[in-house]
Amino acid sequence: MMLLNSKYYEPPTSSSWKGREDTVNGRLFQQIQLLDCNKLPSSLPKKCVVLLGFACDEGVKRNLGRPGAAQGPEAFRKALANLPLAPSQARPIYDAGNILCPDQDLEKAQQFLGETVAALRKLGAFVIVLGGGHEVAWGNFQGLLDQEPISTLNFDAHFDLRPLLPENRGSSGTSFSQIHDACQRKKIPWCYACFGIQAFGNTKEIFEKAHAINATHCLAKTMIHHADLAHETLGTWLSSAQQIHLTLCLDVLASVHAPGVSSPQALGITPHELLPFFRQALESGKVIGFDIAELNPLYDRDDQTAKLAAHFVAEVIHHYV
């Protein structure tokens, strides 16, 4: 049993999982099981998937982005609920509720997220964390640190390698600086790759920091106009990685496809351009954890971004099971 501070944890509810009942157990909402992290069993079924929300956008606010991503996990659930999932191919899928961020205490919320992810993984679960701002990546990574060496693959318009704010406070733009620094302190090998980078979305100093830590990166325009070269670059990086923390920031996508994000990208890539790279990573068989960030329902149109994001979560579930 894991006892979470009630301020930082919200158990799952069945009200999040409703949909069209035109088939028997053929949609995700008909198969999802609720898992209260305060009442964890001694074990979970092998190869099960656990969805865990991170209802937080404090990092976005600190990064001067558009707040609203704290409502992302609920939007994810509603978009995922109706997706078809063949029972014959499914594994047990659980909703473990949300980690919250009360009192603007982002650091404590990230700590609780990491501890919860670690506890679920010890029971044999593959955890998918639904953000929330991209500060979710640092929290999720804390729960993966028992597996080393570990590498991070980020699909994102930004490196998120910004320096910490005063008093060592993080933001949605510092996750990978924090991961790098933590691994340096613990002497844990870590490699970073970021695909979808926008040349005008990152300062010269951030590009220099990426170079200084030997990060692999691929510009969005390379993925669009020179896909073969980009796939080769990703393939080389994947072959050298042993265990991968996969993270997807939805602002890597063009705003015409993903308007409901914290930092919309006019010249981002299309979903069809991203999907082959995303699948290439999943098909490596090396992904041990996944988080998806920056879904902001306040700025979404007809749940367009949420539905698109749900398809990428479904891709992870499909490849994992």
C-alpha cells in the first residue's frame, strides 16, 4: 500500500470514462479499471498499462506560457474513452488518478509524481503519464531513475534546457536541464535527443548548451524536407540507447493541427510527419516510460488537440501490449 499526501493526489473516478456502447468491451472506456494509489495491491498483472495524470501547469506559468494544461489529464481521458481496443489484443489498463500541484509547490508535486511512477513500476506496470505542462518530464524521470543507464528522447519544438529560476526553481522549460544535472550528480550515464526543434524557438545559448551536453537534435524542417536523413539520425541514436524515457510535447505539431497547447507553433510538423518517427522509437523495444505534455483544453477547438493526442497515447498502448 502506498500512502500519498491527499493534497497532492486525486483518486480516479468512473465519471471520466464514458462513451458509446455500440459494442461489447470494444472501446477503452469499457475496459479501463480504476486503481487507487492509496490502496495498491501487492502485484499487478504482467504487461499491464497504467495511466497517471499530472494535473499541473505551474511550470508553464513560471515559464510565462499559457496556463490551462492542468486540465489536460481529464481531456485526455475523455478523448481516449471511445477509442476502439480489441479485447483479444488488450492487456489490463488502469487509471490511477491524478497527481496535483497545490500551493504552487511544483517541486513537491514532481517528487510525488516520481514516487508514484516508481511504485507502479515496481508492481510491473508500464506507466503513461498524462500532463500537464512539460515539467511532467522531470517528475516522470525521477520514477525511472532506478533503471540505468537511461536516455531521453523528446519530440518537441524546444530543447527545454533553460537554466533554473532563482532559488533553484524549475519550470516547463527546465526539465532536461534538471535531468542532466541529476544524472551528473548521481554519475548515471544519460543521453538526450530532441526531434522537431524550431530554429526560432530556442536561443543561441540553448543551442550551445545542447551542444555542450552532446545532445542529438533534429530540426523540424529536416524532418519535413529530409525525412530519410532524420530517420537515419534517429536510428543511430536509438541503436546506442539501452533504455529510453520517451516524452512528447504537443507543441512540436503545427498549430493548425494542435491549437490547444501552451505554446502554439505556426511552422510545426504535421501528425503524419511525426508518426513514423514516433513509431520508430516505439519499435525499438527500448521505451520503459512515456509522458505526453502541454495539452491545454482552454485553447482547443472541438477537442481537436485532445483527440489527436489520444491517438499518440493509443500508439504507445498498442506497441506496448
